[in-house]
Amino acid sequence: MPLRTGELDMSGMVVALFGPTASGKTAVAEAVADRLATDVVSADAMQVYRGLPLLTNQPSRPTRLVAMWPLSHESSVGEYQRLAHAAIDDLVVTRGSAVVAGGTGLYLRGALAELNLPPAADPMKRAKWEAEYSRDPAGAYATLTQRDPAAALALHANDRRRVVRALELTEMGMSLVPDSDRLWDTATRHPTIIVGLEVPADELEQRIVERTAAMFDSGVAKEVAAALAQPLSRTAAQVLGLDEIASLSAEQAQQRVIVRTRQYAAYQRKWMRRIPGLLGVDARRPADEVASEILEMARARQ
């Protein structure tokens, strides 16, 4: 029989869900949260912004840390982590448990653990390296290669924002590339079960195609036009599909968004393979069935 609210003592526990885009995270997370009489905390780097609910596939029901910042806000993992810890702690205290769901691997890890993240940018150092990159992008990347080979290897020379950030950190004796042991260890702030939603590549592809078509049918082009009419931070400008929808015909944009979403899903699947202790579940079933299996897993681990 499926587990129902009150059948499982999850006091103090966090259920974390990760998976590629279009794997059904939102529906499953909401089903789990309903069973536990708690809320969902989003771990998505782009759903934090207001103004692009269609393009960022925001949940239709209230979810913590969704649509909390204007598009002009420059976001960071550090700022998100502080807010995520506060939201999760509040739910654990007031509801007994919390559900965390997202497709941004570093945000998920930051929500669940204590990451010793680099300090905020120094405005003067930021301006210096911004100017250096604007003057000579290849030269700035070459400087990074000399100063921090590991960071340079992890970045593309055309990734202006992250190359500049990596150069800032070299002046503080730090690296943009986190300590792998710190990032991938099993330590969490609360007792946590981490579940990965698995969907075969061919089915995931079909879901991406259908979801993208629905997004365009629902008026995402108007949403993007309204967003671009206001100030946009560098981080908000990274929302997948924003440039394509603004610069291409509707048909071309739709096809390009499908391609980029497929590529992003492949990247997310790589993250799944690197998360220690992750338990995979077949996400091809209705969300309620998947939620039941997740809670059975949680009970078995107690």
C-alpha cells in the first residue's frame, strides 16, 4: 500500500530529488511533500528569478526560493546557500521535514551541505579583470591558464563571467574549481536521502520536445520580450533559451531550445553519476507512484 502522511516518521529528515530537465522533478517533489505535509525548496539556479516562469519551467504552486529575485539581481551560489539553509531549517523545525528539488547540481549540494564558498567579488578586482577580458579575451584566458591551470581547464575561454571570476579569485590565493573532496563528500546538514530520477534518453527527448512546444504555445516569446525590456543581470542573462527566442524566428528558436535543453539534460545526467549515495528511481511512472517508492526507500534507511 502507498505510504500516506503520518505513516513514516521523517522527523528532522530532508528528501532531496535530482534529475535531468523534463524528468518530472516538480511533480514528484510535490507528491512527496504532500505525503510529509511539508514544502518544496527549489535548487534551480534560474527559477530564482521573477519574470520568466515559462522559460524556466517554474512550479505552478508556491515553492520556496522560486521567483524571489528580480532579473536585475546578480545571483551567487553563496547567497542562494544561505537562503536555502534558512528555508530547510525552518521546514525541519516547523513541519518536521523538508523536500529539496532541482536540476542545478551545485545549488543542490549547497542546499544540503556546508560549502566553504569563495568570498564575494571585490568591485575593484572585478572591474580590473572585466577590462582585461574586454581588451583581450584570449590574453585573459592565457593569464588564467598560468595562474590557475585547473580552473582554466574547467572553463571555456568564451565564458566571460566565469573566467573573470576565476581571475579575481587567483588574486586571493583561491580557485574557482572547488575542492572535489569537499564538493562530493557525503556530509549533509540534516539526515538526508538523495534520489535521482531516471528516464531513458529517448523518452526524455520526447518530453523535452513536447514541453518546449507547450512553452511556445503558452506565449514564451512575449515573456522573453518583456524580460529583455528591463535591466538584466549577467546571471539572469544565462537563462537557457533567452538569446535564441530573442534573436531567431519562432520555428528556429523552438528547435534551438530543444537542442540546448537536450545538451543540458546530458550535463545533468553526468552530475547524477557524481553525487555520492544517490539512489536511482524509475521516473517513467505517475508521480504518486514514484513518491511512494522514494518514501519506502527512506523508511528502509531509518
